[in-house]
Amino acid sequence: MAKTDSNGLGEPLHDPPQGDTKVDIVFVHGLHGDRIKTWTSEPTRKNPSVFWPKDLLPIRCTTARILSFGYNASAAHFYPLFGPGKVPPTTTIDDHSTALLDSLIGLRTRTETNDRPIIFVAHSLGGLVCANAISKQHGTETAEKALVGKVRGMIFLGTPFAGSEKASWALIGTQFLSLFSSTNEEKIGDLEKRSKMLIDINNNFLQVIKERDRIGPWIEVACYFEEIPTKAAGFSIGFIVDRASATLPGIVPLSIQEDHSDMCKFEDEYRSGFISISNKLSQWIQALDKKAEDHGGKQGGITIGPTSLGAISNNHGVVSAVITSTATDGNRIVGSQKITIIGDSAKDIADKLVRLEDGHSSSGNDN
């Protein structure tokens, strides 16, 4: 591999012909990481070093362009641990999230691939860089907002989602410091004060996931946790991100039988962690293909969002439903619109909704 800059996306690790490519898979490393070394196993007597996003994954995800993003992942950019005198005050996780989006927008614009779905694979605090990127407030017509709308999947490897308790984030901060430094002079109270941005990212990301679940397109999420405690200088420092902290509400946690640093490194395709992650990515890509085929076959259609009619009895008022249409000129409804349907009862309104949906589906299939 030619020498490349450690920051940014660099050259694609796998780049099939454009007509064959279905998705962009983007790897994002974590604290004190590197766009190549984070994902590379150490050489052994039996195996050379393996950079699995380049050496193994293309075999399983043949239709994916595979990218790896690098940035200066200092601990002070997540927790300003060493004081403003040592780290420029403008260098924060926000800057890394912005750089990630800008790098992807630049590449996808140059290669005319802006419509391609995106899946992120992130290790440790790199997951918060991705979560922050998609949950930041973007203008309604910006390239950033358009790119975020193309995100279809996120795999988190040991990413902390510690909720809204400052103490929990502070404890995770001390574990990260123990991993990368033999001395730790930071006090829990100081770390608590410096955790506000991470708490905000956690809360905002959960809101985005819920919103996308509600209005679509939804984002597939998988969370993996480390099974083995980390050792440093021969002593166990415990789990850097334990199972509870590495899991989002409503997501079934998955495990990798390694410690925090090695849970993102696989020396061959037979490792259970690689099998699980590559299977997940393959399934998501196949689901994207199926959605594209269904959409193409229907030539547009109409989807009626959820309505709460079951609890309404003897309704003589108005019930509204969100109706999304992709059929050009489908009753002149394109995009998302709110339509008011008036009926004599909840059953009457429900029947009218069904007839409306059936009518548009038939119209779309006749094209």
C-alpha cells in the first residue's frame, strides 16, 4: 500500500466498478487510533499482519466501496483533559465530525456517487464522532443534510453510550486514560464537568434514531461490547467500555471475545468477530438491494404513516395521517404531505385510509 496521509479518507481500500457498487462502508477509528493501525492485527508466527477492511472484507462485501477515515484522536478532543493551554480550544469532536462529513461529500461529489447509501463501522469514541455527525443540526438544503439522509447502517464496536449521568462518562474517561497513560491525575469531578458534549451527543443521537424509525429511512444499528478486560503493564484495568455502556436502548448487544483495543482487529476470516460483523454488513447490503428492486418495480407508490385510531371511539372529528408518495403526480402528492380525512367514526376513517393506499398502489403498478 502506498504511503498515505493519516488524516482524511485516503484512497479507497476497495473500489469496485461504479456500476457494480451498491454502498459505501466507512471505518472510523477511536481514541489514539489510526485509519490503518486500529484495524490491523499484529503479525504472529502463523499469520502476517492483516488490515481486515482491505484484506478480508472485500471478499464478503464485493459490491461495497470501502473507506477508512483518519483524524487526530487525542483524548483532549473528547474530554479536554489537559487544559486549554495544551489543546487549541477550537479542536473538538465537532471538528472531527465536520471533517468526516466534508471528506465524504468531497469524494462522493468527485465520483458522482452522492446517491449511494452509507454504512459506518466505528470503534470506541469514533462511534461518537459518527453519531455526532448525523445528529448535528444541518440546514434543510445543505450537502451535509443530504449525506446524513443516505446513512443506512451503523456498527459500533465498544462505543460508550453512557446516558445522561456525568459520573458514568467520567468513569469511562478514567478507563480510557488508564489505557493510554501510566499516570492519571484527573479527578472524577473534573471529568464530570468536561463530559457535557458527550452527553449531548448521546441524547441527540438517540432522538435522531427514533425520528428515522418513525419517518424513515431508518438506520440499522448494531452494538458490540468487549468480553475480555484490558490489561496494561501486566495489570488488569477492567473493561474500558462495559456491556451496559456499549449498548443503546432497544438494541440487542453483541459480543466480541477480545479486549477493547483488539475487538476491532481480526487476523483471518475465521474469527467470530469478523464473521459476525461481515454477516451483518452483507445482510444490510442485501436488504438495500431488495428495497431498490421493490421501489423500481412499483414505479413509485404511497406509504401511509402510523395513525392512532384504536383508542378512538365514536369519533366525529378529524384525524390526520402522514402520507408519503414516491409516485410522480400520484394525486399530485410527491414527498411528504399531511392530509385530513374526515369520517363518521374511527372505522370509517381507517377504511378510507386503506382505500386511499390501495388506490395509489394500483395506480403505481399500472405504470
